[in-house]
Amino acid sequence: MRITRITDLDHDSLADYARLTDVALRRVTEPEGGLYIAESSKVIERALRAGHVPRSVLMTERWLADIEPLVEAFEGEIFIGDAALLETLTGYHLHRGALAAMHRPELPSVAAVLEGARRVVVLEDVVDHTNVGAIFRAVAGLGADAVLVTPRCADPLYRRSVRVSMGTVLQVPWTRLPDWPEGGDLLRSSGFEVAALALSDDAVALDDYAASPPEKVALVLGTEGDGLSPAALRASDTVVTIPMLHGVDSLNVAAASAVALWALRVPA
């Protein structure tokens, strides 16, 4: 572990933090696979526990005592600077103490993620990073086993998603699922019933579906506003809806995921 106290921004290694968007970080050609930013000591700790490897860490002096024990075996560089300098570098105030530029891990196969799982959530084209993070937090807190995201879904490792999830995107198994109908075929080949959460005239009420659920359920949630695509509905085995009152037709996708996961939870 090398600690470097900086008084200016003339360090090549600081480029990872220099107002780069999450998309730019993901496209970094070195290291292969790109980077993501872990923000706060709690998130950094969860990333390290998940086996993720930092390239560098950036913080103010006051957070060194909290971060140093987490990265004592880290062979990279820890940059320490005053708050104003780091805000100039990153474009925002580091009120959560520290950032780490983490190497992106290789995503597992769909089969590996589904092995042993009984409740999984599939996110089709959910593009809001806050919602993605909140759904991961619901999955972790309510005991589901994994999350699968379609090719156009927002990246769970975007900084906002990681932060909103309280780092649970680093502990919940997840990977990318191919588009429909291949995605549905992969789920069914692993023994899952594909349940689309959507509005439909022939939908089953969630409480009725939860009264006698299949052994394995893949709950499919759609993008904000438009909901699930026709292809996703065709690829599903059943459509489930959350009964609503007072003229409200649906919940926010993150809230809906929590309600459905609670109803379909596997007894401990």
C-alpha cells in the first residue's frame, strides 16, 4: 500500500477520478473490462469482501483511519488530498469519505447465477440507476437469490446504482440475460416459471399467485413508464399484478419489486 498526499492534480493515476462518467470508466481499455467507482468505506468494504480488486483509492485525510485497515494488503496507491482539491478533481463533494477505482469483475454465466436459486428478479430495460440500486437492495433484504438484467438495462455498477443499493450490488449474484425469447428459454431450462409483473386483463392477483407459488420463480419487471415489452410478455408463463386502490394503476418499479418479493419470499 502506497500513500501519496497530493497538493495538485498532476498525477496520471488520478485520471480515473477526473470527472469521468460511468460510461467512460467502463470503456477504459486498461485494465481489460474497465473500472467502476466504489463510494464510501462501507461500499469499498463490500467490494473487497466480494473479491473485487481496487486500482487506487482517493480520500481526504480524516478517512484514512477507516479505510486503511480495509486495504492494508492493497498493492496500489492511496491518494490523500484536501476536500476542495478532490472536489475539483471529481466534480462533487466527497461527503462519504472515499472513492475507489475498482477493476470490473468478469460476469458469470446465467447458468452459474441460477444454480441453487429459487427466487430471481429479471430487469428488462430498467434505465434509471436509482431504481436499479433500490431493486438490488430489496433483493438482498428480502432474500431473493439473484438479479438478471437485459442488454439495455442500466449497469448495476454505475456509481449511483451502487450507492443507492448500499453496496448490495456487490453481494447479490447478477449477470446479463440475453434478449427474449432466448432469455425466457434459459430461465425455463433451469426450472423457473417466468412471471411477468404487469397490467393485463388476464393477470393473476399477486396474493393469489403467492398463495401457492411455484418452487422457482423468475419475476420480470419492466422499464419505467412503458413497463414490459410485448416480447417479454410473450416469453412469460404467467402475468401477475399487484391490486391497487384509488385509481392508481401501478407502483414505481423498485417499490413493486419489494412488494412482490415480500409476497413471494421463501420461508426461512
